[in-house]
Amino acid sequence: MNENEKKIEEMAAVNNEDAQAEAAKADSKKSAAAKKAPAKKAASKKTKSTKTASKTSKNSGSAKKTSATSKTKNTKAASTAKKETASKTSTVKAADKKTKTAANKSTKAAASKSTAKTAAKKTTAKAAETTKAAATKTAGKKTAAKKTTKAAAKKTTAKAAASKTASTKAATAKTAAKKTTAAKKTTKAAAAKTKSVKTSAAKTTASKAAAAKTTAAKTAAKKTAKASTRKPESAVIKKMLAVMKKKHITQLQLEQACGFSNGTFVNWKNRGGKSYLKHIDKITAVLGVTPRDLGADKEIAEIAEKKAMARKATKDARKKTRTGKVGRPPITVESLGKEDAAIVKGLRKLSDRDKEVVRSLVLSLARTSKKKEN
């Protein structure tokens, strides 16, 4: 509650207390008047009785007086009685006036109470109006304060935004400067790297050129060595080349038709070997000639004779070893070199199964070496 409302309630309470006090006074006056009326009546009766007693005493004392005196007395008594009746009527009128005045006072007190109530209501209404006006004023002040605070807040936010934008611009400028410096550093580093790469590439190219020169020199030396060590072509290969020229068959086509690997014909031509006699049937079939046309029959016969001679020699050696005649001397560990002796000693320690495995591996290696030679 506001202070104005509290004051209004206190004023109304005081007015009510005053009205109640006035009403209580009027009621006490009415009761006092009602109590005095019978007392006055009793007093008047007493006075009448005393007067009558005095009159009777006087009458008894003055019984002997004359009738004139009694008449006068009676007239006096009548006058006194009239006076008493008049006084009684006046007292009654006075009591009526008092009651009327008390009633008027009570009505006035009630009216004053009602007026006090209406005044209190008016005062409360005025206080409410004043409080409302004060509230509206305070609300207006609050709204104005809010508006001012909002405007101040907007200004502060605008200032903060401006400061933020300025700071962000400064930060972006700093970051851009840093990026540019970093980009410059990276470009410098890249340029240095490119220089180093170029120098290294130049060095590598120079080293490669030197290596290429050395390899070319090596290949040239090899070619010269091969040319110096090249054996003369056999008569069979010369005839084969003549037939191939006539029939327009290249070396590669002959190799592909016979199922040979690339470079076999060149090896036959340059090395001077006679391993081609193993495949003479395929070659003659592709070229459409006979071994005699190529002159290979003589070489075949010579090889067959050599093989027969070798077979006979081996058979004779085996027979001599069986009969105990002159043959190969037995191979001992002492007659071998250090590496071969170590291999033989290791083989002796192996089991029979492991020895068979080693034997199969040695035979396969010997076969591959023979194939390479051919």
C-alpha cells in the first residue's frame, strides 16, 4: 500500500471514532433524562404531600378560623396546584425537548457519520485517483527511463559494433600482412628450392650424361670385344641367310615360326655354335628345303660320329673300371679345393633323403646351364 492510502484509512478511522463518541454521548443523555423524570415526579409528589400535610395541619389548627380564611386558603391551594401542574407540564415539555434534542443530536451524529463515510469514500477515491495519477506518472517516467536506457543501449551497441568492426578490420589487415609476409617467405623458399632443384637437376643431368657416355663407351667396348671375339659364320648359316633373302623371310619371322626366343639366330650367327643342328628339321620345314640343300648333312654326320666315339669311350671306361683295368683315379677330398671339400664334407653329414634333394637340385642347375650355353 502507498502512504496516501494509509493516511486516508487513518482519517476515516478517526472520523468513525468521533461519530461513535457523539452517538454514545447522546445515548447517555437520553438515559439520564429518562432516569431524572421519575425522580422529579417523586419529588413533586413529596412536595404535594408535605403541602397537603401542612395544609391539613394548618386547617386543623385553623379549624376554628373562619370560612373566609379557608376559602382563601383553598384558593391559594388551587393556585399552587395550578402552579404545580404548570410546572409539571413545563418539566414534561422540557423532557420532550431534551428527547427531541437528543434525537436530533443522534440523527445529526448519524448524518455526520454518513457524511464522514462519504467524505472518507471521497478521500479514498481522491487518494486512489492521486495514486493512479502518481502511478501513471511513475509509469510514464519508467517508460521514458526505459526509452532512454534503450537509446543509450543502442548507442552503446552501435559504438561496440563500430569498435568491433574497427578491430576486425585491424585484425584482417594484420592477418593480410602476415599472409603476405608468409607468402613472400614461401615464394622466396620456393625460389630457393627451385634454384637448388635446378642445380641438382643440372648436376644429375651432367651425371646422367657422364653415365650415358660411360655406358656408351662400355657398350662400344663390348661390341668391339664381341666383334673381335666373333667367330666366322658357318657354311650352313650362310646358305640359310641366302634362302631367307630369296624367300623374303626375316630372322624374326623365322624365330617366331620355329618358336625360338628373340635373338637366337643372332647368337648362332655371331658365336659360331652348332646348336641349330638340334632344330634343323623345324628350320628346313619353314624354309621349304632339305638339310642337304643347306649342307647340314655333313655336319650332322660329323656330330653323330663324335657322339658315337664319346659313347664308345664311356663304355670302354666303364668296362675298365669294372674289370680293374686302367681307369679314372678315385676322387678324394684332398684332391679338391677348399670350397669343394667343405661342400663334400657337408653332404656327408646329411641324411639320405636330403642327399637326394641336393642331387636333384644339382642336376636341374646343370640342365639350365646347358640350355643357356646352347
